[in-house]
Amino acid sequence: MSASRFTSKEGQTVPNVSFPCREGEAWVTKTTEEIFSGRNVVVFSLPGAFTPTCSSTHLPRYNALANKFAKHGIDEIVCVSVNDTFVMNAWAADQEASNITVIPDGNGEFTDGMGMLVDKAELGFGKRSWRYSMLVKDGVVEKMFIEPDVEGDPFEVSDADTMLAYIAPDEEAKAPVSLITKPGCPFCAKAKKLLEEKEYDYEEIVLGKDASLTSLTAISGRETVPQVFIGGKHIGGSDDLEAYFS
């Protein structure tokens, strides 16, 4: 395809849309005025909740880097999808994405206004959003990253790392960290303190709650805690972590 269907909205105001949302047992209406006015907001939009790339990479990475975005003046990270509010809420809960605000563009009004509404009828999806991200300041789009207009569901430029690199070029997006611990363990506390000093965000897996001793042994080959994993590599205990950073 020689010409893209999609045009950047940089320099333009986001569409004026209201979103019916379910919060607990109540219906509330969120507006683009409330979301964007006087605020710096990162938006990423995707074809659908619970779909593979959206669930495995797109949303989780924005959630993981939320502290980095906040450090550089981002007030909120918003995920928009042409899904209803019940589906979006269930997906956010399933993903444990507490750092992301999910917005249900169930009627596709916002997505259509952004020029990103596409027909996914061949998949049985109907009208959905093309994948893109943008930085919105006080309701005006400063930067958009639109996925290339090719067949399928490309995922090359709307990712969290690309957006963070635009907002803060010198910010290092550190590798993801998992830390297996148990309550009351002083060596676990030492490892967590060291990770925090080095400004590493981490996911804590607690023995007896999130995992068993069998899982610890199967994953790490050891029976002691903590066990630290950085970027897919097994580092070891607190002393091993100290050596890794030195």
C-alpha cells in the first residue's frame, strides 16, 4: 500500500467525547475534557482487550514503566479500546494493571474522531481501533506514533519504550525484575532496598502466597530466598545481586 489511511493529528485537539463507564455498581460518565484538560496524558490505543499482543506486551509494558512516565511529568496513562466498560474493567483486573486507566470507547466515537477506526469484520471484530500511541498536553496532541499501514496487527512504534524515549531520551528503561521472597526475611529486605537504590522497579513473588517452595526450586534451582531475576537472567540471592551491581 503506497499511501497510509492514517493521518497524524499532531497539533490538533482530541475529539470531544463522553465515555459511559462502570465503577463498582454505578454508572459514571467520563469526558475528554476531564481526562485531558490541563494535564499531560499518554494514550495508547489497541484493537481489543484480552487479545494476544495487547495483553502480553502493549498494556503490561506501559503499566511497568508508569513510574518512569510520572517522573517526567505525565499525569496519567490511558488505554483506549473499542470495547464496552465491563470488558475493559475485567481486562484491567486480569492484567493487574493498576497504573493504567482503561477507557471504553464502546461506540468508537473517540477512535473515529482520531481517524483510527478500522474494519476488522474478517476477524468477527467489527469496527476497532488501529494501534497507535500519543502524548496529549492540555487536550492537544503533541506527538503520535501510528503503526504502519500494513496487513495484520503491526506493533513497532506504539510501545511504551518508544514513547518514553520521546518524552525522556536520557531515561534508561531498565530490564524487568522479578523477586521471590518470604515474609520477615532480612536478606529479602536487603535485596529490595538495593533494587530501589538502583531505581529498579520489581515484581515481588511471595512464598506461601504467590508461589510454593516447589516452584522456587523448579525455577531457580535453589531453596533459599530471595531469588532475583533481571531481564530473564537468574541473578541469585542478595549477595549475588550486590555483586551484579558492582
